[in-house]
Amino acid sequence: MADARPYHRLNPLTKAALAVSVTLATLLLGGFAAPAALLGLVVLPGAAVGGVAGRVLRLALLAALPLAAAAFLVLAFGRQGGTVLFALGPLEASAEGLAAAAQVTLRLLAMAAALALFGVTTPVPALVADLERRGVSPRLAFAAAATLGAVPALVEQARVVRDAQRARGLDIDGGVAARVRGVVPLAGPVLLGALHGIEARSLALEARAFGRPGRRDLLWAPGDGGPERLLRWALLAAVVAIAAGRLTGALPPLP
């Protein structure tokens, strides 16, 4: 059954257009103001309306923090000159480098949150049905949906295997050495389970004539009203205008 909350009821293409538009606008505009505005005025309100604000923030932080840490080390200590704030041995951190690292971190967080919002509010069956309705090949639509669902499926499989191994007495919650030793007993069953799941889905699809040539008649497809189509065109026009403004210099860099 479809989720009744407003943001969940949006067409998958509309949610994808919002995520892509926020990502591209964040990259094109840069600075602090644009990513902060997009995150605070577009992504987080959408997540709040969908009732998934906490989950979106957690996923965004998990995705952005490793890249942000690498950017901090490279930019904060890699820029020569400027105002030196502190030093760690031969490495000096400048104010300019820290500002650049903070900008990159904010951009990564805004982009990760936009993509996470699309992922957690878009059911895979709705995405597949909408893509097929728009003329996308069923195989390509299924491949896109399988890609989106691969990571959550692996995480769930790893959780099941971890609980099963713990019930059998495997020590995977101790120190670093115990966790390293527990990787192989976890990785093997997770990989075999993933391969078995792929085979089972392939057989189920073939049993339902998934590879049959010709037009497919869909029993259901997500709604797509005129306001949503207008919103998608407006988002496309806004991204094109931003890109043209930055290329021509008519839109100066934002602070």
C-alpha cells in the first residue's frame, strides 16, 4: 500500500527531478549560501513533510562524512600561504583552506540529503512502473530499480547473518581483532545469499514472462498531475538558467 504522506505521494520522476536539481544547483552555485538554502528550504522541509527527516539526515551524514573528512585533510592542510591558524608538524592549516573544506562539506551534505530523500520516499515498484509507462525498456527499468535496492538488501542480509552467527557463539562484538576475525564468517554467507537472491529473482521474473517481447500492459502506475509536470519543467529551466549564468559570468559566485 502506498504511503499516505504528501511527499511520498509525489510521482517518482518529480522526486528524482528535485534530487537532481538540488545536486546540480549545489555544484554550480557553490559557496555557503546556496547549499545551506537548498538544504534548509528544499530538502529538509520535504523530508519533514514526508516524516523521514531523521532518517535522511542520518543517511546523508553517513554518506558525506568520509568524503568530507578527506576533503578537510586535503584542503585545510594542502593550501599553501594565507592565514595560518595552527600547525601539526610540517603541516599548516590555513583559514582559506578551512573555509574551502567547510564549503565542500556543506555541498556534500546537501547533495547526499537530496539523494537520500529520493531514495527513502520512492518505492522501487512505483519507480519501475513509472519508468515503463514512459517507454523505458522493462529490463532497463528493472536494472535501475535493482541498483537502488542493492545496498539496502545487502545491509539487511548482513544483519540477518550477523544475528545468526552471534546466536551460534561467534564473537563479533569484541575488540578490533575480534571484529576483523568476524569479517570472513560474515562476508561469505552475505555474498552467497546475495547470489542466491539474484538467481531466485531471475527465475521468478522469467516465470512471469518478464522477457516477453512486445508492449506490456501495466495494472498500476503512480499518478502524475499537471502541477507536477509544471514543477519538473520549472526545475529544468532553473538549472539551465543557473548553468548559463555561471558560464557567461552573468551570475557571480555566491558567498
